Amino acid sequence: MSDWEGKENIGGVFYGSCWCEVSCLLTYAEIPGVWFLADTGEAMVMDHVEVAVTDAGDSWRLSLSNPTDFPAEVKVYIEKRTDFVKPWSPCAMDDCRIISVDGRGGAELLIEKNR
């Protein structure tokens, strides 16, 4: 890793957890793959997928596509813009819809407007 470990340990990695493991776990637990606002139709993507939103009358159609070669399990968090005044609960991601998208594949999701 660096010279400070000593000449006999250069390149060695110590055993144990590190801040980066905790960071990855918290990111998965606290941040959705797609954050969708049901009253405005806005989608914010924080995952390796692409999202297109179309108006389907009484609902929104989210078309998710996965440009990678790997399958994805995407958490979609749905709320309204008026919900911005209150913070998410510690378990907010437990209520996410989880959408499976194959590598180089796609999936669709219908969401009621003003849900």
C-alpha cells in the first residue's frame, strides 16, 4: 500500500473493516436508485440506470434501461414535492419499490399521479 507499513509489508493490506465498507452500506441503506416525485413527474437517478418518464393519463410511466452488462435491482423511492418539508424516516428505503432490470435490458413501472 505504501512505505509506512515497513519494507516487509509493502503492498500488504491489513485485515478488518474500513470506512469505505461502512460508506457503501450506508449509501445502499439511505439512497434510492431512482427518486421519483409523483405530483410533478420528476425523476432523479442515482444508480447505473437511465429513466424516461412519460405521461400515461392518470399515471406516470417510468421506462428504466440498464446500459451495463450486469443485472440491477433498482430501488425506486416515490414521494410528492410537498413532502420536502419533512425529513425521511430512518427506514424510508424500506418502502421502495424494487425493480429488476437485466443487463442491457429494460423495465417499465406505472406510478399513480399525486400518489
